[in-house]
Amino acid sequence: MSRSTARAIRIRLGVTPDAGSWCTIGKIPEPPSDVREAAGAGALRPAFMRPLNVLGLVLGGPFILVLMLLALIVTCGQALNNWLATGEERERVLAEDRDTKRRDEAIVELGLDQTFDGDWNGAAAQFLLRWYSHSSHHQRFVVLSEGRILLAAPPKRVSVRREDRMRVVAEIPAGEAVLEDLLPAYENNKLRIRFADGSWLALTTEEMRSDLHKYLMRHPQTGEVSSAEA
């Protein structure tokens, strides 16, 4: 994490961060009606973008098309380089492709392509059912600080200046849950919050091998849950 980001977190959130990254969750499945009612019948989806934000995207459409064209040119250039590559270079590319395939298969095997473990009575599901009640924004800035997991976001969905508007919207005290990277051998954008009862929810970070991933690599034993699975 950059010094400027850490300073912004201290000012905006009032905590000293160990690590932090912007994250999203997958689509929340429709829960049983009684479970949802008991949890307050909160929103299960982020808010729609405001009309002015949508208009901004429309006006910015030509620039997006230019960026897409540049990305296509880069992709074609990489394909040409691969075709012209030496045997050793081609083997390196093939090895990278195999690693990517193994990583994607591991994500499915570990269930990280799902939003949560599926138990609506678990702590993860109960936390998830209140996710968008805390903030209608589609992202959360997940912060590790003194063993706690803090989630920050603007109160409402915004398209700009998210850092300037964020505040702490939820906190998981130390000992109640732990943040995990189940794929440390691979560059990935998946993390898991595992609660004391063994239930969990998956996070997707904005970056591959985010600041949170790097912190967990340096502190692999940090934050054991007080009532871990047997």
C-alpha cells in the first residue's frame, strides 16, 4: 500500500491499516424468505448507477472504444510475438497458460467462484444478507487493522471520488473471522473471509495479487479464528 493511500485511510477511517484493497462480491443468491425477513429484508443488490453517471459513460463511449481498439492491437501484437517466438519462449508462454488453467480449476474446486459457502444459517450468510444495507455501493475497501477486518465504502453508489467519500460500514472483530488467500502459489484476485463457525464468503479484489494478498503472503499465520473448524 502506498503512503498516500495509508494516510488517506488514517484520515478517513481513523485507523492505521496493515493492508487494504478494493473488493467486490459475487451475486447474492435469493435466500429463503424467512431467513431474509429475519435479517431485516435488506437489499440483495447494489444500487443502480445514477442517470448522470450513465450519461457520463455514454459521453465517454468514444474514448472507451479507442481504449478497446488499443487493447485489441496489443492482443494481436502479443499473438504475433508468440507466433514468431523461439522454442524456449513458446514453452514459457505454454507454461504460463498451464498455470492459468490450473489456477482457474483450483478456484472452482475451492468454491471461490461462488459468493459464499451456501449455509444460510451460517455467520457468513448473515453478514452477507446485510451487505448492501450498510451501503448501496458495489465495492468495499477491505482493511486489515490490528487483527480486525474493516469494510469501508461510500454511503451510496458513486462512480468517482470513492476514496474521498468512504467510511467504515462494517467491522468484524479480531477472533471472529480471518482473511485467507487459498491460492498463494498463483497470481490471483480471490480472497476468502472465513468465520469462526467455518462459514465463508468470497471476495474478488480489484487487482491481481493485491495489497491484501501481499500482506497475507508475508503473514501466513495471522488472524487465526477463535473457534476454527475441527
